[in-house]
Amino acid sequence: MKLIHTADWQLGKPYGRFEPEVRAALSEARFDAIDAIGKEAIRHGADHVLVAGDVFDTEGPEDRTIVQAISRMERHPCRWWLLPGNHDFARNGGLWDRVRQRCGDRITVLAEAQAQEIEPGTWLLPAPLTHRHNLDDPTEQFDSMATPGSRIRIGLAHGSIRDFGSQGETKNQIAPDRARRSSLDYLALGDWHGTLSVDARTWYSGTPETDRFQRDDPGHLLLVDVAERRDPLVTPIRTGGFQWLRRSWTVNDQAGFDAECDQLLGSIDPPSTLVELSLAGITSLTDRVGILSKLENDVGHRVRYLDVRASDLVGRPSEDDLASLSVEGMLGVAAAKLTALADAGGADASVAKRALERLFVEYSREGRA
Amino acid sequence: MSLYLRRIAIDGFRKFREPMAIEGLADGLNIVIEPNETGKSTLLEALRAAFFVRHGTKNQLAQSFAPYGGAVGPEIQVSFDADGAPWTVTKRFLRGASIEVTGPKGKAQGEEAEARLHALLGSVRDTSQKGDAGTYGALGLLWVGQAEALSVTGPGQIVRDTVRSTLEAEVGSIMGGAAYTRVRTRIDEQYGRYWSPTGQKRERQKEAQERVDQAEAAARDAAERLAGLERTFSELERARARLKVVEREIADETDLQTRKDLVASLETARAAAQILATRRAEHEAVSAKMRGLEDLAERHRKAIEDQDAAEFALQGARARRAELRDGLTTAKQRLLDARSALEAARTGRQDARDALSRGEDLVRASRRRNAVATARNRHAELVELERLQVEAAALAATLIPAKVLETLEANDRLVAEARATRAAGATRIALSGDASGVSIDGEPMPLGERTLTGETRVRFGNAELVITPPAGAASAEEALATALERQKSALVELGLASLSAARARNDAARDAASELRTIAARVAAVTPADDIIGLAAGPEALKLLVAELSAGADIVESDIPDIALLTATLEAADSALARAEGAHESAVEALRRVEHEDAPLASAEAGAASTVSNANSQIEAIESRPEFPTLAADLARAREETAAAAVRLEGATRDATAHDAAAITRRIEIIDARTKAAGEARSKLEMEVARLEGTIESEGGKGLADREAGAREEAEAARAALYRVTEEADTLKLLRDTLDEARDETSARFVGPVAKRAKRHIERLLPGCDLSFSEDLALEAVVRGGVSEGCGDLSRGTQEQLAVLTRIAFADMLLEQGRPVSLILDDPLVYADDARLDLMVEILSEAAERMQVILLTCRDRAFRHVPGNRISMAGEGSEASAHKT
């Protein structure tokens, strides 16, 4: 049988450090991911969608977030199995009670560790989290769940895989050989935001919509084809609308930067791309101004979001820079002073560097007359 | 190069309605000394018009050139040398406006001519209404009109630009100019968004800070609310856990079972208590019966004992009493005897006493009789004395009081005095001879002397002699009569004839009074007290006694018995009585002793008899009771029964102690209280759970966690934004400050050359001074002795002089630039003192060696001694002439 494995929707994530319009787009994209999942499920004939935790970003989301989530799910004729994760752990009177009050019978909240027969002979073993930080392996409970007449046993859990070498207690850690130990045909995991196969039967689906600069891949879901006595067939399918790219470039002049820039822009869909760009290198002041100006005035407007970290891009005024300024008499004097201050180091050096750059920017703004 | 003016001709310009010309202007110093109203200032104005005012303009300035009321076109022609070449400018304004310039490049007219002038002089086209000296270039600064140089002003832009190259060449740098201005303007604009002019944070910085504050407050608030909700969750968990515990407790059967057991044991305990009570009552009854029997037996035994003892005592008492009976009889007899003797002794003594008493009475009566006789004698004596006393008292009562006697004496003296007075004032007549026929006052007149005191008529026959004594005689007569009368009445009152009789009476009265005192002493002597007859002292007592005695009881005299004998008899009777009394007492005592011995025995006997009787009756009573016959057997049985009852009581007591009902009840109560508390706790917890669930339901739906996360991220973003804004603000501040510094430094370097040149001159005026120029090359302040004085604060004279000197400095610099320079000062140095004036003239003379200098002044005396080319402005029509002095 085919089913969809997804996790870490993180609905209601605030994106507070973004400008309002970016924030709105990112928030909306997380809801759109539900539609994407629903469509893929129908397209591939999967009747069940297993969500392995962290459906919501917090245990106390706005009503709107809940209603949006439910209404989006209910638009698609499949069954949704929602597992409380560490972000949206289950507790009395908490989030999931609110969800249950609103959802129909095609949405099931797996807030109790009780096996569910989702299809005849196919049992779903959920390991819901009831605390933000669980010390035990939540999947231990699989061994005590009764699955009478089961032909296929599917585990659903949220947490990180315990490292064989790690010592001491960490949170929500799951035994790496849980699938084998509990005779699972497939173990659907959540928490890790990238798609990851632990073994043939144990997978992290990753988030359907990336939510941070961590890996370049956009969000995916997993289409899982399980059957008795064989490993499942797992196919990642892209659902993510936005791509979050983190880049570090070392550039030493405008030309080098331009080349990198062209390459990047050529390989992405700029409107749906968020970029965190770290620049390093030593350039002339003119080049630095040129680079930053291009980022600010061009690249920044092309992509959805651009975060430039240029503190490591050292713009040293070249001889030419200083010469062109010194022709201007007083501006030259000022530039010399700032250069001296910047070279002297100390607390004011960084301010002096910026001031020098600003002087140069303003001087260059309308070309050198 | 200097610009050398040579000839200036004016026609129809302001006050010069008629043509006027000045010629002969020399290279060096030219001085035009003319009185006021001559047109010196108009001359300078005309020069400016010729060089700088567009010929075609109709502006206000040009309009003012026309002579008042005149309709002519003002015309000026100036000839000058520039750069060694001769030039001529001919300009006509308003009506028929025209310009013609002749120079090294030939002749030019109109705009071309204007352009050539501008090119030569470095001036620009003036588009203002009233004329703008700033557009005149160097000559605008150097041609100084009247009162224009009274304060220090900076050079205009044209001059500054002109000297710049000199300055730049000298300091090896340039003032930023346009680029600086552009950058500076932008930076200022940006700076203004972050900082106020006084360096206070504003706009963007404030907004960013506010955003941070708000975001942080919101985040705090959200976090608090979320924490509150989380607390509610954990409270709910706790409440539920406790509820579970309580419910488990309630469901626990242990207490229930325990209670059931306890209730059962309570029943047992109650039964045991009842049995105990019964046993106790039984025991009590049996032992009471036993005690009754024991008591009866005991009483019987004791009664028999008493009977025996009493009978023994009775026997003893009776035996003893029998022994005492003889002694008692003897003692009684003795007492009787003693009592008879005593009676006899008493009688004897009584007789003796009576006899003595009678004797004594007789003696006393005899004594009294004697006393009475004596009293009678003294009474007779007293009667005589009292008679004498009455007589003496009467006599003594005639004593005339001393006062009255004094009055009598005084009256006597008055009479004597009145007689003497009358004798002195009376008329004495004496009749001798034959007195017949002679009558006096109708009566015959005797012979002899006569004293007349009033009018007296003496008749001698038919003759009558009226004698009138002096007036005083009559009154004297009257006074005498009055005195006599008074004396007489006084004596009559006393019953006396004369004063001497009064005196004699008084003497007799005094003697009688003395006699009275003697009689009184004698009375006292004859009336002493006499105890025998109870007589008190004094005559009254005596008189009373005698009056009482008058009854005359004359008792017959009897024999006087022998009192001593009687007394001795009595004493003997007394001692006999004493002895009889002693014997009687001893007999009484003896009897008493015997009786004393007998009395206890009698009472013992009586007591014993009574006891025996009692005992007998008790024994009888006891023995008559029905139980008496079986008493011993009954008693033994009763004792056995009591012992058995005691054993049963013991057992019941043990049972009752083993099942303490109170303790069991307490335990049951504890269990009940626990159950009740658990029930209450459960309902309280259920309520608490419901409340918390309600809170969670209402608060949970608000998306507090979402909000909190959002607020937190917003706060972080705001902080980041604030950091960026602060960074930007700091950057702009530093940049702006740096630009300021750069400008200040540069301008300090730029003004150096200006200051150097100006100082050369000014130092002569103000030795040891330093100069401070502003960025636009205006002299700002003079520093003397370390104190900086703004130019505006200097004296007007100094200001004017500095204004001239700085102009010379600029002129020098312009000269170095090869600009056409000439210096014209209209009415200068008006505030200069003599010394300063000399100095200034000296400086001007030196400057005149480098350039043409024209001084226009009205002060002949001040400039008379100054060597130079003297020019005078000739009258209308004639040309001004020049002569070298």
C-alpha cells in the first residue's frame, strides 16, 4: 500500500526577523505545503498521510492557525494521522484538544500511544510526545502495543536517532534499530528537517517547506510503498515552494563577485529563494562599494530575501581611491583621517571603516565630477 | 597689475547736471580734497556705473543716475591703463543707452563691450535691482564708498575664488568646493535623520529604540502570559495527580474494613461494661449483708464485755465508799461544833461594839452643848457690831462727791470775783450831814457810804439828784447776782448752808468710812467656823444657827462613860471571833476533803450502774432479734458468698478493660474524619481542575505560544535593527565630525596666507596681535595678549582701520594674481586719531607704490600734509586739474 510520510510542518512559525511581507509569504507557504501534500497523495493514490510530529510550531498556536491547518487538510480526500511532536506535545486541555474539537473524522490525532488499524491488517504504532522534553525513548512503547492480526506494522515517531557512541541522556532519542527491534515494516520519523534515510525501513521525511537556512534543498515529502516481507519503496517528492540558500563567497574584486553572482542567479528561481550571503575577502573601497551597491540595489530586489554579511569583506581604500578623494581637498583630508582611525584599530576602527566607506559612497554617487 | 585711472568725465549724472571731468590722475597716491556736497561720492558712483552697471539696464540703480527732474541720459567716460594698455569706456544710461569700449583689442560696443569689461575686471553681470557689489569682483571690494568700510567684512565669492589659486599654490591643497558641499549636504541630511543639531538622538534612532522597547515589552508580556498559561497547565497536572491520589484513597477498602471490625469490637466492649456493672452491684450487695452480720455479732460481744467491766467497777466503788462513810460523819460533827462557837464569838463582839458606840455618843453630845453656848455669846457681840456698822455706813454715805465740791469752790471764787468787779465799777456816794428830806429812789436815804450801781435818783426836797454810775457797774452787779444765785442753788441742793459746812460734812463722812473697815474686821473675828456644831464662818451662818437654836433644847447632862475600857472589851471580842472563825474554816475544809474523796466514787458507782443497765438492755435487744440464733452460721456463709462475688467482679473488670469502648470510638472517629477530609479534598480538587481547565480553554485558544514566539523574534529583530541604526548613526556622526574637522583644518591652512599678508599691515597698527580669519576669509577676531576680540567688539575706529588694511591685503593678493587692482577710498579713516591717521596714511602711501590709490576726502587739514598727487574737482564746465605737491 502507498502512503505519504511527512513531518515538521511547523505551522504558525512567526519568522519575526523578516520584514512583514516576507514573513507573510513564508507563513502562508507552510499552509500551502498542506495542499501540496494533499495533491501528491491523491496523485499517487496514497490514502493515508502520516505526519510525524511538529505539525504546529508551538503548543499554543492561534485559532487561525489551527483552523487553517484543518481546513486545508479537509480539502483533500485522504486520511490524516497527526502525531504530537516536541513542539506540539500532547497534554490535557492543550493544543490537540482544540484540534479535536474542530476536525472531522478524516483527521486523527494520535495523542495516545495506542496502535491503530488504519487498513485491515495494517497497523499504525504512534509514539506521541507528551512533554517538550522526553527523556525516554518514546518508541519503547511499540513493544507493548497489541496489533492483533497485523500484516503490516508502521511506526510513527518524533525525535532524533540515538547516536551509538553518545553517552548520557538527551531528549526524545529513538533507538536506531527501532524498526528491526519492533518488527516494523516502516518507521516514519519527524524532527530532522531534511530528508534522511536511517536504514531501509527508517526514514526522516524532512519538512515539506524549509524554514531556515540550514540546507539548500527545498522541502520534500516521502511517498512510501509498504508491503509484507520486503523493504518499503521510498520516493522523495518536492513540495517546498521556497529555497533557503546559504552562501559564502570569498571575493577580491568586483569581477569575481559578479561572476559568483551570475552563477547563483542563473541556478535559482530568485522570487522563491531566500539567500544568506556571507562575503569575505579584501577589496578596494571602490569594489566594496560596488559589490554592496549591487547587492542592495539589484540582487536584493531580485530574490525573495537577501541577508548580506559583509563584515568579513574588508574594503581597503586603494591608492586610487585615496588619490581621487585627495583631489577634493577637504574630502581627502577627511578620508585620510578616517583611514588613520580605521588603521589604528580599537573600538572606533569599525565605525571609522564604515564612515570611510560611506564617504566614498557619497562621493561616488554621482560620479566624480 | 594695477589699474590706473587717468581721466573721468561725467555728464548729466545725478548732481553733475553739467559736464565735469577729472584729469591728471597719477600712478601712485592721488588725493581729492573737496568740501562736502562737491560730488566726491557721486564720482565714485559714476566710476562703478561706468565699469559694472549694464548700460541697457533700467533697474532702480540706473534710474537713480538721472539728475533730479532731468530727462537726459547720464553719460560717463573713463580713460584708464590696464596692463600697460590704454582703455576708454564710454557709457550712457537710460535714454539712448550705449556703451563703447576702446582697448588693446580695438573698439567694441554693446554686449561685446560689456563682456570685454567683465573679462578684464573679473566681474560678472549684475542682475540685481539696486546693484550688487559682490558681482563687481575685486574692485567691488577695493573701491570703498563712503561709510562702506566702517566695519570689517569678508571678500565676496569672486574675490575668494580669485585668490584661491594663490592660496592653493601656497598651502598645496584646495578647499573641497563643490564635491565637499555635495557630500556634506547629503551627510547632513542623513545625519539629520539620526541626530538633532545638538547631538541628541532623534527620528530613526528614536524610532528604532522605541521599536525595541515596544517589542521587548510585548515579548515580556507575551512570555509572562505564556508562562502563566504554562503554570496553569502544570497546576492542572498537579491537581489531577492529587485528585487521582485522593480518589485512590477514597476507593481504598482498608479503612472500611477496619471500621467494620472496630464497630464489632465496640459491641463487645459495651456488653463487657454492662457485665462489669452487674458484677459490681452483686459484689456490693453480698458484702453489705456480710458487713451487717459482722456488725451485729460484734455489738453483742461488746455489750457482754461492757456488762462485765461495769459490774466489776460497781463493786469496787461501793467498797471504797463504805470505807469513807465514818470519816465523813466525824467531819460533819466537828463542823457543827465550830459553827456554834463562831456564833457565840460573833454575839460577844457585837455587844462590845454597841457599848462602845453608846459611850462615844455621849461624849459628842457634851461637846456640842459647849459650842452652842459659845456661839450664842459671839452672836450677841455680832449684833452690837452690826448696829455700829449701820451707823458708820450712814455717815459715810453723806460724803459729797469731789466734783460737786469743786463746783462749789469754783462758784465761790466766781462770787468773790464778781464782788471785786462790782466794787471796782460802782459809784460810791457818801451822805453825811442831815439826811432828812433826802430820799433815794423814793426811799429815804441813810447816812453813810453807799455804792450805786444803777441810775439813782436822790431827792433833796424838791430837788432830785440823778446819779448815773458808769455803765459797767450795772453788769457787774448782775454777774454777782448770778454767781450768788448759782452758789446758793448748789448749796441748797446739798442741803448745806455754806461751803465750809460742806467741807466739815465731808470730813465726818471720811472718818465713818474708816470706822466701817474696822467694824468689818471685828465681825469676821467674832464669826469663826465651828465643826462641832456644823457652823460655817461668817455672820449669816452664826445668825442662822442661833435662830435655829432658839428652840432651846436643853439636854440634860449625863455621865460620861469610860471609852478606853469599852474599847479594850471590843478588842478582846474581836480576837475571840477571829479564833472561832479559824476553827470553823478548818472544820469546813476537813469535811470538804472527805466529801472530795467520796464524790468520784459515787459517780463511778452511778456510771457503772448505768453501764451495766445499758449493756443488759442491749444484750437483751440483740438476743431478742430473730437472726441471732443462727448468726454465726449466717456470717460464715455470707463471707464465702462475698469472696465468690469478688472473684466474679475481678473477671468482669478484666473483660471491660480489654474492650475500651472510648478508644474504639476514637479510632472510628479518626477513620470517619479521614474519609470526610478525602471527600472534601476530592470536591475541592475537582473544582480546581474544572477552574484550570476553564482557564486553559479560554487562554489556550489565544495562541499565546505563537504570540510569544512571534514577539520574541520581533524583539530580536528590533534589537538587530536598533544595532544597525545605532551603527549607522555612529558612522554618520563620525563621518560628519570628521568632515567638520577636515574643513576646519583646511580652512585654517587656507586663511594662513591671507592672515600673513594682513598681519604685515595690521601688526603696525596693533603690535603683537594675531589674526583669526573665518573660512570665507573674513577677519573674525584679533587676538591680543591671549585675549580674542571679535571684530564687532572693537572700537569703530579700529574696525574701520582693519577694514582698510584687510582690503590692502586682498589687493596685494589680487595684484599677485595679475588682476587689475586699484584702491579708491571715499572719505576714509573718519574715526582715526592723529597717530593712527599718520600710520594709515603711511601704509596707504606704501601701497600706492604697488597700485594706484585714490583718496576722496573733505578733510583738508587731516590730509594736507600727505604727499601725493592733489586733484581738485573743478566747477561746472571746467576740468579738474591736478598738481603734484
